[in-house]
Amino acid sequence: MVNSVVLIIRKSFTLGLAILICISVFRFVLGRYLDFWLAITQSGIGFIIKILFLMGVGFYLSLCIYVLSFAHNSAEYDENAIIVLGCGLEEDGTPAPTLKNRLDGCLKYFDKNPDCYVVVTGGYSRFNNTTEASAMKKYLTEKGVPADRILTDEGATNTKENFQNSVKLLKEKGISTDNICYVTNSFHIYRRGVYADMCGFEKITAISVKTDAAVFIPAVLREVCGVLRMKVFGY
């Protein structure tokens, strides 16, 4: 609960944080009135609700494990381009810590494959101060990546659009999409790979970067909701 409050004060409220707060409140109430809950769930409708609840929790945790099982690097360092997915900016227009981790992962990749192109993709942040893509390009060029090697998509508003717009940029530049890499956080690897397949990438690999401990759990909780939405609605 304290962790969630601190993150909210830092203006990074997300669905994952909302879920974490609900879990914290539920655990407090459950612990405070444990005898009462045990009594009403011994039989009848209360017992059925308890079993359904435990099955739901088990399913959710299993999905968390499944999503995280994809959290590994598969890059071969000979890809034609690397895509950096947007992830939010600070109030001053600089990359937020999670996005900075992705950009640093891109820089390490570029050191090993300097002939590749870099695609930075992301629209306006929640502060509406600048686009994620322009902030990412500025960060990378300041770290030594040539500006003419960076392709910029400032229109994407979600992950699927990140990949759709990246395909267009690459094709307009005459770059084949049959060998592309993308960089994102460990918990994002699975769903981003599915979207990449949907958008027509023939072969795509991934770079998994670390996630700050303070935001890891809410990020995973939020990502599982995203995976469920994708499975149900297809986006």
C-alpha cells in the first residue's frame, strides 16, 4: 500500500497500481476479520464463492508466470532495425525510468550492431509536453546514435499502433521487415511479440530490459489484464 501511494504521488497512477491497492485493502480486511470470513465460507454459497475466487486467483497467477516465461533476450545482433516502444515521460519531457531502461538497452544493442536503424515510436505523453518519440530520439542522439539512423513515429497511441506505424516507416525507408528486433521490459515481451506478428513482421526478436523494483509488481498485474483483453478482443 505504501509503495502504491508513493508511486501515485510521483504521478504514475496505472491500472496495475489500482489492482495492487485493491489487493492491499482486501488482504487487510481479510486479515482483520479472518474468523468471520472462515465462518461464512465453510458451506453453501459462501463455499462456492470461495472456490471460484481461489480458482480465479490461481488462473491469474498462472498467467503471470506464463507471461514472464517469455522474459529473455532472443536478439541475434544482425537485425535490420531495432524498435524502441514508448513508455511515458517525466513532467520535464525527459524519459521516465522505465523508458530510460529501454533506451539504454537499445544503446547496448546499437554498440554491437551499428549498421542497424533505430525506430522510436510513441505519441504525446500524459503531460502533453512533447512526444515520446521525439524525447527518445533526443536521448539517443545525445548518447551518440547518428540522427540519420533514427526513424521517428510520433503518432502511435498504443502498442499495436507502435508496430503498425513502424512497419510503414521501415517500408518507406526500403528496409526489409523480415529481420527486426524490438526492446521492451521483461513483462512486455509476450504481448508485444503477438502484436508484431499481427502487424506483419516476418521474423522479430526481442531485447528484455530490467524493470525498477518499485513498479515491477503493478506492471505485471496490468500486463496480465492487457493479455486477457488481447485474447478476448484481439487488440
